[in-house]
Amino acid sequence: MSPDPPLDKLDERAGDGVLVAVIGCWQPSEVDRSAATFGPTSRLTITPPCRRRSRDRRILSAAADDAVVPNLGVQPAGPAETIVTALPQGGHSTRDVVLSADGTRMFVSIGSRSNVGERPIYAPWRSDADRALVLAFTPEGRDQRFYATGLRNCVGMAVQPGTGELWCSVNERDGLGDDLVPDFVTRVREGAFYGWPWFYIGGNQDPRHPGEGAALHNQVSVPDVLLQPHSASMAMTFYDGGQFPAEYRGDIFAAFHGSWNRSRRTGYKVVRVLLKNGQPTGEYEDFLTGLVINDKSVWARPVGVAVAQDGSLLVSEDGNGSIWRVSYAGSTRS
């Protein structure tokens, strides 16, 4: 999700491993009505349900032979062009793509097919080979290389302003109880291995893979910010706007889609990941909450976050197919 408009959220919808850029799905009539504000002394809590009030849903997509452009005052520079093909299919099918700060590299994240690399139950062509990683290309889609591995499902990526470092928002594995394994938001180092499927949080062995991957045990990178397990952290963005108080600038907003198999729900919110002098502190705090009705029902599941040109925060959610705009109502702005 990007406000200008987005070209950074990819979905393998064609089923043939071709990247399809899904640029937005929104209801213009709802954006203003669903606006929310927060003040200098309180965090934001959204309480009124946001229902689908309009059928004017617009999708801007681009594929090798398809481009549908809504009337946004933005026109494509030319026909859509497929630059990367033959990506792994199935499993975690969403893809994210970002460019490096200097524009010389294109990063593409590819999630695993399975939960924890249960390869014996799959035919060879349905394995996790060449998955759970971030690939690097030239912007033209050439010179494919492994950038980082062992990332079960890097759903969202972002490049940090100033440092140019690549970050991932990662969904970790299931099946080890309510409190394992933590999802995480982290800097992604070139050549680093983050543990999946054999290890987690460093060299902690997954009990379903006893003794496996021993050669990599001491090479596992520990993520920067551990999140509540099963939060399902999705898109992330660095706040570089001028509307919120100064202490927000440079911090991360991350959307938690929410758990699906935890005995007590978690997630379903947007959090602020705290950085100090551009470095992660390991801490995060709730920013937008109030989306859970009870242990059986929720009315919104955050997916995308983006900073608008006026410095407000845009949050998409797929529970009702809506977008929220969060603005600051305080008198002091940076």
C-alpha cells in the first residue's frame, strides 16, 4: 500500500508464477467517513464499525497483458511489462517488492509453501525449494540472486530512509502452541540466514526437525524486534511525515492482520515499532486498536499501512474492504 499510488504489493494471482501488481482496492466514499484522529495524550482506538457502504470498488492492477486504471488523475507511462517470471507457485502466494534507496536493486520476497518445511509430504515440484527468502534483481528483472534466506513469510518489506537498510515483516510458523514462534520485524542483512525451518530466534531448534540443519546452527541471525506469536504482521512503513509529533518520525508502523489459530486472539491492530537514532530498540507499542469484538468475532483485519502526502497514516483492512485515515489533532506539529 502506497499513497502515490502504490506499486509495491504483489500477488501471484495468475497461478503461473508471474508477478501481478495489485495497487489498491478501496471505497472512496468511506475514506473520509472512516477518518480518525488522535491527540497528544492518547493512543488511537477505533470503536465504530466500518461497513461497506459503496459498490464503487476500484482495483488497479498490472500484468503482462492487462492494465486497468481508475480515474485517479494518474496515467501509466506505458503498457504493463512482465519483468520477472517463473516464481514458485502456491503456498504463501503474496509477494512484496521494493527498490533499494539508490534504485539499483529490486527486492522480491517469497514466502514458504509449507508451515515448517514438511517436504516429505509434498511431491518434489511442490517443495519449499527457492522459497522463504528475499531475492534481489536489477530493476529490469535481471541478475537474480539470493539476498537473505530462512524467512518463512516476509509479507511486507520497506527500505529505511537515511540508512537504506532493507526491513522485513515476517509471519513465523504455527503448531508449537499459543506462545511460539514469535513473528518479527527486522533488518535484513545480505547473505543472512534467519532460521526457518530448522531454527527460530537464533539457534533454538524446532522440535519437528531434531538434529537437522546442524551446520547452520551458529549462523542464524536473531531478528531485531520480536512480536506476539501469531500476530500475523503484514505491511510496514517508516513514518517520514511531518504531521505527527516529532518523536514519531523515523519509527515504523506495522499492520497486524491477527491470529487464526490461537486459543485467545491476538493482533488485529496497528503498532508503532520504536527506533532510537535509526536503530531498533526491540520495543513496540499499540497505536490503533479496538477492532476485536470478542474471542469469536472481529470487524477489521489491518493489512496495509502508508504515509499520505499530508503526513497522516493510511490503514487498509480486508475485513470490510476499507481504508482508514489517521490524522493528528494536537496543536504541536513537527
